[in-house]
Amino acid sequence: MKRKLITSCLAVAVILSCLSGCTPSISPNLRDLNDTSNPIDSLSIKRGINLSLLERENLSIFGSFITKEKTYLDIKEQGFDHIRLPVNFHLYYKNGKLNGSFMKKLDSIINTALNCGLTVVLDFHGWYDINSDVNSNKREFYEIWTLVSEHYKDYSYNLLFEILNEPYEEEGPDPLNAYKLNEIQLEAIKIIRETNPKRIIVAASPEWNTWWGLKDLILPEDDPNIIVDIHTYQPMEFTHQGALWYSPDATVQVRLDDSVFTEINKVIKTCKEYMGKTGRLLWLGEFGMELTLADEGDVSKYLGYVASESEKIGMPWAYWEYNRSFGAYDPSEKEWRPYVLDALMGE
Ligand code: GLC
């Protein structure tokens, strides 16, 4: 009864306030249903950062920072305008449904980031099974995208969908080569477009989101609201020095030399040509380096160079990542690492 009374009072209040001249407000997180423009025309991203925690399986390791408004306000204040949220959706999918409590948590993270004025790229990350066996996994892949698309269809266009992180061809029954990637990516685009006709979709470049995979990428020509994610970590010996999963025995520092710059110049040249030829925006959705062993001065020079060269050709970037081993933010000191952040921001 009490709840009924409160509901009626609220309804009266809303009617009265509208009669007094207000236009019904649109939540910042919902898209304007009357907006007929193409979201790509108002996409405004330049500098972003990956919040990589969600790529993990266990919900309890999230850590409270990921849900806190102050995390996103701080990210924004440092000069980032977007975040990338890598999510292992397949871990939260069972019997045709996405885990409800996980989705609530994800909603709240996305809402908080959007409310803080950040654009959010929701990235389907870390599904390794599909790399060796497309045929056995594609149905699940399509089902997940059907559910995610339906779930977020009314969200603001500041939420972007990224189809699949770092697809690559792995030996197995049905490897995800460029041909297969085109097939499942085009199908996923069709699925997303049923409920989200205009939301910006981020497609993957074949072979680990690489610049050399771009030549094999096929996208629908009549859909302007698609951008492409590429990553660069080459040379791995430099960017992944000290990463135990990459080279468990490495204890010797690898210094920055000309070969690193040559590599970046190649990436930038190819990206510039691709954007010129296709008119499609490329986004450098991941680059960065493991910090444990590297020389701080080298880190600054490397990151500063990648970020500034990307900006010169109009390619937005997102640093990998926020607060783990590549972290721009140091969670134990509770402060940003100046030799990373300043380099990224060109200071
Ligand atoms: C990829 C991987 C991620 C890794 C990063 C840097 O995005 O999915 O787990 O930390 O690259 O190597």
C-alpha cells in the first residue's frame, strides 16, 4: 500500500513538472530515439585506456575500484576521453543466458563511466577456444552477440561494441583464419544491426588485430558506423620484457633501439594508407608495455612516440592498461606513474 502511494505521488510529480514546461529529459546513458544522424559523425575519441580486470573469470577479483565513480572521474581528469572494457562474455554465458548478476555489475560499470563523460568500448575479449575451432563455437558467439545487443540497444551511442579481441589462427579442427574471421564478423555485424541499426561497431583486423591483417579484412561497404581496432606490440622482445608468461627466463633488460621505431613507422604508414584508401577510421585499441624490467626512460620514449605518431595521422588510441603489470596507474602507491602518463599525454 505504502509503495503504491509513493508510486502515485511520483507519477503526479512527473506530470506536474512536465505541465510546468519541462521537456522530458533523456538519461545521459540512453540514446535519443529521434536522433537520425550517424553516430560516426559525432564520435569524439582521441586518448583512451583499457581497464583490463574484466577479462578475468572470477567476479570477486574485480576489486572495488572498478565500480567507483572516482576511478572514472580521475581517468577523465588525466586527459582520457574513452575506456575499453575487455569482457570474457563466454564465461558468463550458459544455457542461452548471460549471468544476471554479472550483467548488473557490468551495467553499473558502464553507466558510471558514461555518466563521467567517457566513451565506452565494450570488447568481447579472451575467447581462445574459437581460434582453433570456429565451427563448434560460432553458434555460441552469435547467441552472445544477440543477447548483448538486445541488452544495450537503448544505450547512448557513446557505448561502442567491439566484436572480438585478437582473433588468430590456431591449429585445430577449424582455425580462425582471415577468411573465417570475415565470415563470423560479418554475421555478428548483421546480428547486432537487427537491434542496433546505427551503434558504432568496432571490427577486428585479422591475425591478432594487426596492421598486416588489414589487407584481408572485409567489411560491409554500406555501413559507415564501423571502425577497426588494430593493436601493436612489436617487437615483443621489447614491449613484453619481464612478462613472465611471455619469456619466463628473461632477466636482461632490452633497450630501445632503431628497430623499435622502424616497427612503429611501419604500423603508422600502413594505417594511414588504409584510412586514406577506405575512409574507415582505425583505432589503436591496444599498445603498451610491461613495466617490471624495462628502463623508465625507454618506456617514456616508446609510449610517447606511439601515441604522438598515431595522433598525427588522426588515429585515436587506448593504452593497455590501467593498473596491472602494464599499468599507467600504480594501485599500491595509489598514483599515476608519471613516466607513463606524461609520455602518453605528450607532456
Ligand atoms: C592481449 C591479451 C591480454 C594481454 C595483452 C598484452 O590483449 O588478451 O591478456 O595482457 O594483450 O599482452
